[in-house]
Amino acid sequence: MTSAEVQPALATAANRLAAAGCDTPVLDAQLLLGHVLGRNRTWLMMNPQHRLSLGQTARFDKLIQRRENREPVAYLTGHREFFALDFLVSPHVLVPRPETELLVETAIEWVNRQNRPVTVADVGTGSGCIAIALAHHLPQARLFALDVSASALTVARQNAAKHHLSSRLAFLQTDLLQSLAGRLDLVVSNPPYISRAEFDSGQVSPEVRRFEPQQALLGGGPQGLAVVEQLLIQAVAKLAPRGGILIEIGATQGPAAVRLARKYLPRVAVSVKQDLAGLPRLLVVQT
């Protein structure tokens, strides 16, 4: 193996990733080479003739091989940006996604409209990205980060410490809201909501299907909404007066999710909010 300059190395890697079916081959190559060199993408663009060492070339090639197998970039680098914050990620947690930022934005708006102290629970916290983003922007809120996975909670705690927010968050291992005592003003969640049929049909990308934790993906039931239904049932018993529920859903699940919410909360306002792509993304319940 011989070393290469930045630009040829990026071009070769991007071609390999494109041939492997990766959606963003150029960006992926830049992020992975930047990770190897400890540099950002701007530096790479400004230093196209910088020569990689043999060790750096070997590391980059190994990462490109893994990405060719469709392993997510975030698992290869161990990081992902979400809501302008950097989060540690591992295969124990879902990779934070841009569409989930809608949930955070809506939760911040909801809390800021309340003229009272509020208690918020992030159900299925995973990496902690939702709860930590809320803690960062809502110093007045009391926050719980809940997950059934001990491994996920370890990652979430690491991220809270990374952002100096550990004292703002209470972590609890529990199945949905089951073991949480007390009343809640707001429940937020990006729960498992993919159906088994959708998962097995090829509609789900190889990155998700092969590498992300199925426990955090598969929602159960014919429509993938069994976990959402259980969360709504539990939230009914936990919500304080004037409480709210924000649940991320799949792009085709809006009508079914609304019917479920109205089944268990028949006298409250229920709506679905669209994401930036114009797709139904967020179930909004206001008691």
C-alpha cells in the first residue's frame, strides 16, 4: 500500500462508496478521512495536496471497506451532530437523525409557552440526544431520560457528562414509563415504530437493517404502532393536567396514530406535524 494525497484519496473513496450504493459518497468519504486526520471538511478542501502517512492511508482504507458494507458513518467515527450538539454514538443506540429535530423544536416551543415549572420525560432516550438537547435549551425544566436498555443509558450518561448536563437529567432503566413515579407535564419520544413487514421488505436501508439495534426500531403490531399504543396507555395515567405528548412516527402512520391517540385520550386536541420534507412526522397531543 502506498500513501496518497487528500484529493485523490477522497476521489477514489467516493467512487468506491458510490459503487456500493451509499447515498452520500462524497460526504461520507470526507467525514471518514477527516476522522482519520483529526481535521474538519474545510481543512480537507483547503489542503488537497496534503500527503497521508502509510498508517493514515491504511486506517482510511479500512473505514472505507466497512462503509462499503454499509456500516453507518456515525458508528465508524463514534460521533453524530444533532441539534447543533455533538453526540457520542455506538451500535447500542440509534444514530440521531435530522428529522427528529422537529420533536425537539416542538418540545422547546411547548415548554416555553408554559408559565409554570414543567417535568419532561424522554422515553426511549437512546444516545440521550433529545433529552440533552432539551436540557441545553430549557434550564427551567426537570428532565427524565428513560430507556429499557442499560447499554443505551450508558451512552446517554456519557453524552450528558460530555455536555456538562448530568446534574440536569435523571436516568432510569424502565420499559417506557412503567417504573417512573409521579406526574409528567410533557412526554416526548422517538419510539420503535417500524413494522416487521416494512423491515423485511427492503424499504429499510442496509445501514439501519444490518447495524442499528432492532429493539429500538421494531414497533410491533401490523402497522408498527404497538409500542406507541403502549406508551399512550401509560402516558394517560402519568400526565398532569394541561400536559402534552410528542411522539415521532413513520411517514405513513399519521392517520393510524391519530386514531390511537383519540382512542385513549378522546377529549383532547390531537394533530400530526409535518417535517421539513412535508412528511407526517410528529404526533402532537395536548390535554
